[in-house]
Amino acid sequence: MFRSRSKDEQAATAKVTADQPQQPRDPQAPKGRPTPKRSDAQSQRRSRAHTPTNRKDASKAQREARRADMARQREALANGDERYLPARDKGPVRRFVRDYVDSRWCVAEFFLPMAVVILVLTMIRVPSIQSIALLLWLVIIVLIVLDSVLIWFRLGKQLQERFPKENLKGVKAYAVMRTLQMRRLRLPKPQVKRGQRP
């Protein structure tokens, strides 16, 4: 293990190193491009490095950039511009789902107005009116569940036909969540009228 190498081994390694051509790099060889002038190099450095000098300026610049991004996203949500939408709303599949939901009447979008009516009815201290209010709660919840199940299966069938190779994970849940919002409060804003097929 610690013995010196034999003469045969030394000769073999010497032969291998002798077979390899030794080409040291010429120090005067050109590097393939001219050296830039100092003024050009300094101007390039200045144009590249616009980083703030302290943390306060850096955080201010970051806030401004975030604010500009949010303004672009709000505008995109209002007019449906696909380029600046949030990641959860981007793509042709999500656009089709939004159009599918916005083109039809959904029971769930009337939940909030009905909830206000039912709440007012429960405040009236007449037992028959309170029992009607409780019955209305039950009817509304059952109708919302049935409508959501119907949308889930019908939309799933349409998505399989139209987008067979796309990733459809979470798309049906996205549709059901959209039905729970009132039409005028939905974001991105509806781009189709009711009854218009997507």
C-alpha cells in the first residue's frame, strides 16, 4: 500500500503522458474579441446596474413594482385581458369554464339575496313565519347542492370533449366557486351574455 511504484508502472504512466499532446496556451494569443474602451465598459456597467443603494430605496422600488403589477391585474380582471390575469385564471380551459358558468343561470348566485330575506323573516316573532324561513333555508341549500352537482358533471363531460389533452385538475371546483358569486361581482368580469353558448 505504501510501497513505491514498480518501474513497469512508472514506464506505463510516462508513456501515457508522452502520447498526449502538450499545447500550452500562448499568453499573446488573441481572446477572440477586442478589448472595449474604458468609457464603453463604464457606460455598460452603469446601464446594467440600476440597483438601489440602500434597503429603503430597494423596498420602495419593490413596492412600486408590486403596485404596478396589481393595477395591471385589476385592469385585466375588469376587461378579461389574458396576459395580466392571475395564474389561477389563465389559459383557454379556465376561460371556457368562466364562459360556461356565466352563460347560464345558477341557483347559488341568488344565495346572498335570499339569505338576507330569510334572515329578516327569522327576526319576525311569528312561529309560522319562522318555520317558513327555516324551510326556505333547507330548500335553497338543497337547490344549490343539486345545481352544483349538475354543473360538475355536465362541465366535466364538455371539458373531456373540448380539452382531452389538457390538465383539468381543479377546474370543476373553480367553476362551482364561480357560481357562488353574484354575476356582477365575479372577477374576471363575465365576457358572455346569459344564454350565449361559450
